[in-house]
Amino acid sequence: MIKLEGVEKYYGDHKVLKGINLEVRRGEFVSVMGSSGSGKSTLLNLVGGMDRPERGRIVVNGADISAYGDEELTLYRRRKIGFIFQFFNLLPNITVLENISIPLLLNGADNDEKVNVFINRLGLRGKENNYPYQLSGGEQQRVAIARALVHDPEIILADEPTGSLDSETGKIIMDLIRQLAEETKKTLILVTHEPYISDYAKRTVRIRDGVLFE
């Protein structure tokens, strides 16, 4: 489903990714493990269409997204990708329900029933009208997971999703992410520096100094 071929990425004169080759099958849960600065978040941003490589190709469902223009990339992100971030990236001035609804609204859909399904599924009933600052870290990440899944994307990208949580809450969140990915048959790529988080994946690849290896 996802294929990276000879992908290179530079920031100025610094080569962050060095000839990355990676294939991810549909419905697979893959972890990319590496230390800070290894290039793992850059790799995730490229697959998510938030950045472009200097060299190589990124092919998703047979389409070379590295050749997309800005408008095509925007549509790709809106329709195909669900993002889960380390720091949740919730909008602080709108409610839980409104945060979860954002992907639907961006795609021209307004489906309260679908939002309510995820509110119930993620244990957020009673919190719909709360603002992010009124939630715990674990609750904020649950909102972020609901937002990532509500528009039924094909691919979930998780960037250190437990990095802002204590280890006990992190395990609960990872159990939830894995269960939801399996139930919905989503393709999931997660990046982490924690071996115990990486162990949740069916397959782990490692990245060091911009080089990927299994």
C-alpha cells in the first residue's frame, strides 16, 4: 500500500534521510524506532504529505504522492490520513466534540452520529462540551485518536503518541490504538524511541542517522 523508493530529505546542507526504502502492506502495523534526531518524524511527515523529498518516490495505492502539487497534497492529507501527535495538537478554544468534528467538516461532511460513536468508543461521554485544558493528558490523546479516525482514513500516522504521557497512561493509549487499528483494519505507522511502545507493532524497523534497517 505504501512504498518508499530511495527517499532522501535535506534541511539545508544536512541530509536527514539517506536513501530510504520501505514497503508497508495494507492493514499492517509498523513501528519505526529511533532516537531523537534520527529522522523518524521526518519520514512520517513525508508519508503524510506534510513535506516532500528531495529525491526518491513515495507511492501510496499506486499514486506517486511525491509528485503531487500543493492542492493534491492537501486533499490527500484530508481524505487519506489520520494524524496522532505527541502533544495532541487540539485546538484550545473549541470543545471536545468540535475538535473531533474537524476532519469531517474539512471534507464537507457533518455527521454528529459518527462523532458520537467515537465519543462513546473512546470513553469521552460527558466530556463533549469540555475544552482541552479541562482534560487530562490521556483524555486529550483520546480526543486526538477520535479526530484521527472519525473521517475513516486509510492510513493512521502516530508520532510519539505516548511521549507526553506517564507510562501507565501510555500503555492504556497504546492498547486502544492497537485495538482500534485492528478493528478498523487501518494501516498504521508509528514512530517512537521507546522499545516497549515499538513492541505493540507487528513489525519494527529501526532508523539511525537517516538510515533505515530491519
